[in-house]
Amino acid sequence: MKLFDKIFQGDKVIWMVVALLVIFSLLAGYSSAERFAFIWEGGNVALVLKKHVQTILIGVALMYVAYMMKYTWFSKLFQIAMIFSIPLLILTLVNGKSVNGAQRALTINGKELFQTSEFAKVALIGYLARMLALGQEKYHDYKAVIIDLFVPIALICGLIFTENLSTAAILAAVSLMLLFVGRIKFKFLMAFVGVCIMLAGLYVVIDPKSSDKKDEGSVQVDNRIGTWGGRIKEFFVGVDLESMTDAERIEYMNNSQEIQSELAIASGGLVGKSPGKSTQRNFLQHSYSDFIYSIIVEEYGLLGGVVVMLLYLILLFRSIRIMMEIPESFGAYVAFGLASLIVVQAFAHIAVAVGLAPVTGQPLPFISKGGSSMMSTGAAIGVILSVSKKVDKIKRRRNELAAA
């Protein structure tokens, strides 16, 4: 036990949450491997599982490296990462690889390296935590807030926005949550929200490509604005099935990810069909990523779905507790900000799966297949654990002094 305590210092509950998320990732990855193998790996299920295990190991390794570092080092590292993320996002927009109809991944020689938005969103939250910790007193002035905080948020989210609306929206929302916790005036935040909404609307109106289509191999893919509009319209207005022929109606229902996801959840019942017994994985195009929660509920039932939600909520609550107990401002802000980023993304994914939000394409953090998401989530949790390690040291010191 002493060796275990030495290796896994910090918040033990968060370590347990990570272990359970990894288990769910392995089980759900196994269930969806056949679908992914059929599409991308020539039917080689073993290869898909091997790659998924490797991805998990990389995410866990990054988490442990971040956990081993002194959390105060990240203050400067996040500032550097923030500077690098801007040209990386620009490079991705100019010459990135198309992922699900949008240019999101940086490539070398045609091979995908990583989705730069995953790197940028962690960098931005860490940078904001640094600035809030260093300049709290000067942020009563609106000019300082604009230059130090609002401009970086607008720049990073704006570069992500054109190709990945949901990620930009989640990142902006979490950034504003962090600024609110950092005691930035509410009227400043509302003014910024108003300006962002106005600029986003202006972009949609004047974008000359809004009605165009892009070629992706032999498939015609709608421009991103058209895709967003179609998804939002379908979610709020619905589809006129009565005007379709029987053949069109059947084709629509077979290809609708929302319908197939809801069928998966509805068929799961209380305890599910048991591991590996999903049938909807054969109809959900992204059962291994964007709709993996649906497969979890189908196989593990309502109980399994609730357990997954509770894991993310526990991560958030433990991070809030860390924020309350760490004496340094940077540690408090970065723990809250990174945990909020993970949890908001997780619940955005879950909301889509159960039909409470339009399709967004957000992976389920630390569960969905995807190297970029796994690495960014692993690094973020590692930073939180590093802060919790400091909290543990403070508690032990306090107990030693009390005992003396």
C-alpha cells in the first residue's frame, strides 16, 4: 500500500474515475471495433483494438507525465502553448486534413498527426488560468480584460469556429465560466457574448462559401454553415416524413444517426444487452466516437449510462474541492477550468446521444476512439492530479503540525 500511495499521489477518487473511464473505453472500443474495422481497416478487428489500446496508453502516459510535474511549471508552459496554438490552427485551416467534412487535423505527407483544436483548447484554458492568477487586480478595467482575456478567447475560438462550431462553442462557454469564477465583472462577460454573437451572425451572412459544396473524394459535402443550419433545423423543426416515399422514408431512418442512437438507448433497458451484444453499432456511422455513449447504454443499460455520467460529475466535484483547498490562485483556476472543459464536452456528447441537442460530433472524453481527444484529456487530468498532489502535501503537513 505504501508503494501504491507513492506512485498514485493526489486525489485517489480522481485516480479511480480515470481507471473506470479506461475500462469503459476498452469495453466500448471492443464493441464498436467491428464497425470501425469494416470502414477503415479492411475488416481487421484485432488491428483496430490494438490501435485503440495504444491510444489509451498514450493518453494515460501523458496524464502521468503531467501528474509528475510540479503544477506551477504549467503556468509558463500554457503561455508558450497558447502562442504555438495560433499558427497551428491557421496551418490546419489552410492545409489541414478533412475529418467528417471539416478541416480539423494537421498532417505531414498526408498522414494525420492530431486535431489542433484539441491542443488549442487545453492551452487556452491554462493560459486564462495563468492570466487570472497574475492580474486579478487590474481586471476591474475593461481595456485590460479585452487585451489579456477576450482577444485570446476570440482568436482561438474564431479560428476553430469556421470548421468546428461545437468545439468553439464549448470552449467559449467554459472560458466564460472560468472568467466568472475568476471574478471578472458580469457586465463585461455579457458584452463580450453579445459582440461574439453579432460577429458570428455576420460571418454566416457574408461568407461567400455558405451555399457551396466541397468535394471530399467522390462524395459531395455541404459547406460547414449549411451543415450547421441543416442540423439545427432538423433538431428544432424535424423532418417531413409524410412527404417522402416509402423508400425515401426507410433510407432516411436507416441513415439518421439521431434515430439510430435513440433506438440503441431505448433497446438498452435497465441493465442492457450485455457487453459486445449491441446491434445498433452496425447502423451508427460513428458508434466508436460521436455516438459511443449510445452503445454504452445499449449494452449496459440505464445503470451503465448513469454510472458514466456520475464519473464525469465526480471529476468535476473533486476538482472544485481541489480549487477550494489549494492556496495558489493558478492551481485553483486551472483545476476548475480543465475539469469543466472535460465535463461540459462529455455532457454535450451525452445530450446529442439522447436527443437533447443537435448532432455536434463531440467525442466522449477518455472513452471515445480518437488519439487527439485521448491525449488532450489525459494531459488535462494529469494537470488536475498534479494540483491535487500539492493539496495532499499541504494536508499532510497540517496533520504533522497538529500531531506535534
